[in-house]
Amino acid sequence: MEHIPIIGITMGDPFGVGPEIILKALSASRIYGYCKPIVIGDPQVLSDAAGPAGWQGGLCTISCTGEANPLPNHIAVICPSGLKTCSFSPGSPSAEGGKAAAQCIEEAVGLAMAGELDAIVTCPINKAMLNAAGYAFEGHTQMIARLTGAKSYVMMLAGSRLRVCLVTIHVSLRQVPDLITQDKVYQTIALSYSALRQDFAISAPRLAVAALNPHAGEQGLFGREEEEVISPAISRAKREGITVYGPFPADTLFWRAAQGQFDAVIAMYHDQGLGPLKLIHFYDAANITLGLPIVRTSVDHGTAYELAGTGKANPSSLMTALQMASMIVKNRKKEVPFS
């Protein structure tokens, strides 16, 4: 019988839309056809969110994944040890919420590293509140990389028509040119190529690299990063057998990728890649961390405090993240050699 992946869903910021979209997503019976979801979070917060979310099912607190029997309208919840129950205050960011979110991440990663979860899917956190709670990370990706010991990792945002991988992530735009090095561009290309083969089962991925400057620098007229940094990294990847093209001007590249010319785009910075991605996949994309020893996907949106507690939050991205996590788990289990 085919193994159905056990996936842990972290609650995210308890005062954002995380609790609501979890309840809405897990009310869809089709979810249980491809995964066994277990929520890592505060049972009381989930119970308080049930009304706005329209949830009429049950919540069952369990102590270990082996006790779970997740079914539609019956959610299994693991509450991290030491988690302080939060008074439900949707739309109100606080350090208390940041700490609760971090504790859920730590619990989920620990269970995944121990092999008790096949994957984790994370709901949105507030990065400022994470830091206010004493967790000095730029976000989920860096925190999970530290917890798993990953040295090289890449953020990918993926939808059905477009996949984007980032060379730099959450940094100021002023810092971007200094952070783009030949090694960093090469590592992003190499990790993305490997993940497309293994996690997405694409036998011969085609990658395209976006330029940093307008018109790809116009032969150095608008900047020399393309000639001195990005092109040498592409050449190195090609010598190692990776099918990669560029650097291409970003103003036309994403359209070409969305038409199916490439399997993923390597973008130089956050908004360069995520702007086009969200234009096409505003509700149905997922965030995937490549290069980890565990499978981790996430929603591709923030805490949306303005929607928290209103019943209007859209669970589509969470459902996409669950489906992609399940797909990746199954692809990794296939006995197919990847180099």
C-alpha cells in the first residue's frame, strides 16, 4: 500500500491568519487523500479561531505522532512542551506571538529530524516579532536551516506555471549587489537544478538566470555584475552539465518562463522574483526551502493581520503547500538515482 506522508503544520503567528487557514484547509476532505496532517500549535488558539473560520469539527490533542488518526473534521494537534497558551487576540502582533510561533517551528523540525514527520508545512510568522522574542533570524528559512544544520539552502516559490529561486532573500536592496557573488549564484543554480530533478522529478531541468541590472547591464553600460559575477557562475554550472541560460533581462524573462520555456528562474533578489510570481500565483503558490535534510514547504504570504479573525482568509496557498510537500516526499522515496 502506498505510504501517505505524515505532515506537520506549524500554527505560525497565533494572531495572524495561520489558525484560520489551517482550519479551513483541513476541512477539505481531498487533503486526506494525499497526506496525514498534524497541527503543531496551541489547541486553545485553534479552538478560539473555529468560529471565525466556520470550523465545526473536533480538535484532538495528542502527545506523539503515533497517536494521530487525522480525519476530515477531526484535527490532531501536538502542543509543544512549554508553550504558554496565548489569549486569542487576532490582528495584534506581539513578542508573545513570536515566541509561540518559534516554539512550534522548533517542535516540528525536531519531529521531522527524528523521522516522526515526513515533512513540515509552515504558516506565516511575523519576522519582527520573532526577533522581539529573542530569535535572531531573518525569517523561517534561516531559522530552519540553523535547526537542521543546513549550510547551503535556497528559497523557491513555486506555482503551476512559474518557479522562482532566489540568490538573496530578506536583505535591503542596498546590500544586494555586494551579496551577489560567483559562488552564491553558482550554488543557487546547482541546488535548484538538483531539487528540480529529485523533488519535482524533472529529468532534464532548464534553468534561466535573471540579470541584476536593466537590459542585462547593456555590456557594462548599466553595471558590470552580469559580466564579472553572474556569467562566470553560469559558465561554471554549464561545465558541470547543468542546463542553464542567461543572464537575461528580467523585464522579459519571467514572461518567457511562464510560457513554459524554462522550468525555473534564478532571480537575484526578493522582489525581482516574487513580484512576477505573485502576479500569476497570488493565491496558489508555495514556498519551498531547497537544500534541507527535511522537506519543508510554506504558504507564500504573510500574517495578514488585517484579515485575522474576520473569516475572510484564503487557505489556497496552504493547500498548495501541503500538496507540494506530499509530492516531494513521494518523489524523494522513489528509487531513482540523481547526481
